[in-house]
Amino acid sequence: MLDYSVKGKRIELVHTDDPYTKLKKGDKGTCQFLFNNLGSLVLQVKWDSGSNLGLIFGKDDFNWLDKEFE
């Protein structure tokens, strides 16, 4: 099931330990949707740099730039 309640919300990356991404701290992106992947909640993001890396809640860190989600 996909959850689109976050669609269009902006975030800023704090940390990801994905060894294959070129994203770095401070990169910004727009949320697309949430989904469950093998028991982990994933936030799919369209990054301003062009990447589409999803972030895993509890593993990756980010800040909401939209105050209503803080």
C-alpha cells in the first residue's frame, strides 16, 4: 500500500549510510510517498540532484522543512 499523505513535502538529508548514493548532508528533496518494504517504512524522495533514493525510517536521518511535519 502506498501512502501519499507526504506528497510534495520538503526534506533535508542529515545522514544515510547507503554506500551507493552520491547524496550528502544538506541535500534537499521532495517527498513522493511512503511504503512498507520488508517491515521497514520507506519515504520515497525525488532529490533536487535528480536521485530517487528512498529513506528508511529508523535508519536514515532527515529534517522536515515543512513546519507541520516537525
